[in-house]
Amino acid sequence: MKLNGSEIIIECLKEQGVDTVFGYPGGSILNVYDALYKHSGEIRHVLTSHEQGAAHAADGYARATGKVGVCMATSGPGATNLVTGIATAFMDSVPVVAITCNVVLPALGKDSFQEVDIAGVTMPITKHGYIVKDIADLAPTIRRAFEIAGSGRPGPVLVDVTKDVTANEYEFTPEPPVADPYVYSRYEKAAHEFKDEDIDRAAELIATSKKPYVLVGGGVNISGAAAEVAEFVKRIDAPVCDTLMGKGGFDGHDDRYTGMIGMHGTKASNLGVSECDLLISLGARFSDRVTGNAATFASKAKILHIDIDAAEINKNIRTDASVVGDIGTVLRHLNPIIEQKDNKDWMDHIRSYCKKYPLSYDGSQLSCPFVMETIDKVTKGDAIITTDVGQHQMWAAQYYRYSKMRTFLSSGGLGTMGYGLGACIGAKVGCPDKVCINIAGDGCFRMNLNELATASRYNIPIIQVVINNHVLGMVRQWQTLFYGKRYSQTVLEDKVDFCKVAEGLGCAAIRVTKKEEVEDAVKRAIELKAPCVIECVIPEDDKVFPMVSPGGSIADAFDADDLKD
């Protein structure tokens, strides 16, 4: 059957099982939006307040559901407004297909109105990018974009289509739709065809280890491999830590779990990894925030690195053995050949660190750690938590116990302020039965608070918690510790009333200034079944501890008591 290009795009989205797209219309993409209008009963479109919000929403949808997220924007500034969201997804290996439309083909390269080479702009921050200039290439390109985004190590793919292609007609041949074709854990392709000798070498290292430690990274969540990881950890009788992206890949309530590793990791995890004789990394990329000084990181250990991306092996940390493959697939091969180990003395030693160095905070006043513990209590640990970036992000990672995959969504690699609210909207759209809560500092909240209007427009019942300390908290913490308390441009004392702003954008609002108000506020926000902002006013000088000095060894993590000494 003959269809125009816009209709072909919609039909291809339907083939891929897409039920929701996030976007913002404009001149060059009008034909696609006209086709969307005709198919509004089949594909839901969420009109965000800004294209960056659309990219973050598609990202949050993807992380929460395990499917490919989709966002759309017009040419020029519409397309460039997606860039930060695309880069965020790229750094954290999130499958997003971004569809943009450009000026007509004869106008390309002539500095036409709202023309930009978005494929060129995004080349370093996409897994792949296309510009479609011939309608014959349109359907194959859309299908290929979804395959690339969701396969192997996931990532964002950009498809830019000239406006004339969206209007031209071409013979369209449907391909059979596949139910949920891009759930991460179902990909077992060439990248997973690891060598038997690599599996044997891994098993040998594990067999001879007396003090193993397991590092759970984001690849475990992407693979959907929590069950395989739990069996693996039990077999080798090892303690477990995680990265920011690994939250939920291993049950945070398990007595083997020692907390996050790295700059704001627990002392137990940082000291344990520094003393272990074998560090087994599952889908972690050894970022600088995890390793601290790479020269001193796990210096007593052999390193076994299991990752789907061969480019990550030996990139930041030299390994003694590696297996390139999907975490779940690798462990399903590795687990049966590992004999049950007993490392009681090592486990007891690490548990003694957990008892000696627990996470702690000032319980005499309202604080973000108390807010996170209260949210954990009220939601019974079953919410999806999204965050922005800064102190509140670290507190959310430390004090909420994540026990399920894809329940902690945060910008880890790029560190994008303003990420959380859009991501929370996307997560709630993708998982409507889940309580979805975004944790943001007042500095981050200012970045994209306009997306509250998106939540209220569609009555998407997300909860936005604003941790308001009237400063840029993490930057101020660094200024306090390393810059002689010179608070250059980090004080946010002004007349902005976040509750009034929220109400003006159509949301409910609750201000909390005391500890005893938090639980009722969270319960009320959940019961409203409407978008709600909870502003929590905390002291300006609360700090995230433990902490590792920039460039320092993770073994030298310090806390407030260490500073006093």
C-alpha cells in the first residue's frame, strides 16, 4: 500500500510496539504530527513543556520499562534542545530513538530557516545517527534505529528526516510486529558469543580467591540479571557493593550488601574493595567517581571484568581476566561450574566494617536522609525514585533501600541537572501502577520545573520532592572543603516560592519544615493521585558523607567525625 512518509513513520512505530512518544511540534515535523493525530488512539503523544523534557521523559520511560523510549522534535532549535537529553542517555546506555525532521532536501546546506545539521551535532553522543533524504530508505532506517538502540549495549539513536520525505508517497510493506521486542534481557546476539576459555579463566580466579568482592554496575539492570547475580553471589560467598547505576541490581536489604562504592560510597565498601584479593565487576565501567585514584584502586586485587562492551575492558582499570557478554547470559554459563564457596572469615570481617562505619546523619532536624528513609518506609521500598544531580542525588542513593531493578533512575555519567522531573513523568507513563517520586535540589528544580505543567496537563500523578537548602548544595560542599568557604555564585536566597510556582502550574503543593510533617506529606501526596510538589526546607550546610577527596584513594574516605579529628 502507498503511504506518505509521515504515515510510514507511524506504522513503523506501531510495528516496534511503541505506545507512547514524547515531543513538541514545529514547522518541519508538522506532517508527522498530522499523522499522529490520525492515530491518536494507537500511540499516545505527551506534549512536554520543552524538548529537553521530552528527551528526559523518553529516557525515564526506557529505564523504567526496559523498552526503547521515543522522543520527537522539529528542526533547528527544537532538535538542538534534545541534545542534553540524548547525551544523558548515551552516557548511561539508555535506548532512546530521537526522531527529528529537517528542512526540505533542496534547502539543506543553505542556512535555511531553522536548519541545523543535528546528525552532525549529535554524532559523538549517539550510538548511531541517520539523515533520511530518500523515502525508500525511511522504513528500513526506522526499523534499524530501534534494533541498534535496544541491542547489545543500549544507547540513543537519532533519525533526522527531511520534510519532503515526510510528504512524499512510497509503497509500504508491513513487517510482523513483535511484542515487547526491545526488552533488554532478551538480547543474546553476537556480542554475547564469548569464548569458553574466558569463562574457564573467570571460574579459575573465583576458585582460588579467598577474599572476593562483587561490584554491581548498571549493566545488571540493563540485562535484567538480578536473579543470576543473586545466585552468583551466594555461590562465591562474597560481599556486594554497587555503583550509582547499579542500584536495584542487587537487593539493598541483603546482609551481603555493603552499600555504594566510590566518592560518596560507604566506608565498608571502599575499605572492603581496597582489601579484597579479587574484584568481580558486573557491568560497571570503572568511572572516576567509582575508582577515585585509579593507581590505588583495588590495588591488592586481581580484577575480573564482565561487560557487554569490549571497549570498556582495560579502558580505565587494567584487568586480569574478562568476559565480554551480556551479564545474565554470562552468569547462566558461569554459575553452574562454580563450586559453593565458604568465605566466613572474610564475610565476618566486612560485616564488622558495616557495623563500625554505618551511614549516619544528624537526626535532630529535618534532613534529606530522613526524608529518604521516610519515603522508603511509606512506599515499602516499592517506588520508582528519579533524581536530579547533587547532594540530594547521593542521599537518595544512600538512604533508600533499592531491592528491585529499574527503580532508581538518575543521570550518572553526564550528571544532568534538570533530568529528574522529565524522567519521572516518563517513568510514570511507562509504569502507571508504580509510585514515582523525583528528588531534586532547589538548584536542579529551577532548571526544568516547567515540566510540572506537563504533569498537570495530563494529570500524571508524579510526586516532586524539592530538597530546598537555598544553595547549590554539592558545589557549596566543595567550596567549604576545598575552596576556603568562598561561596561564589552558589547562594540561592531569593523570593522564589516553589509552592506557589507549583500551584500556578496546576499542581498541589505541600511545604515541610519539620521532621514530624514528612510522613503525612508523603502519604497525602500519594493519596491525591495527582501531581504534587513537596518542598522540604533543610539547613544550607548539610553535607554528604562519606566523601573521597578529588583524586584521592577510596580507602581514604572521610566523614564528619574524621573532619573533627
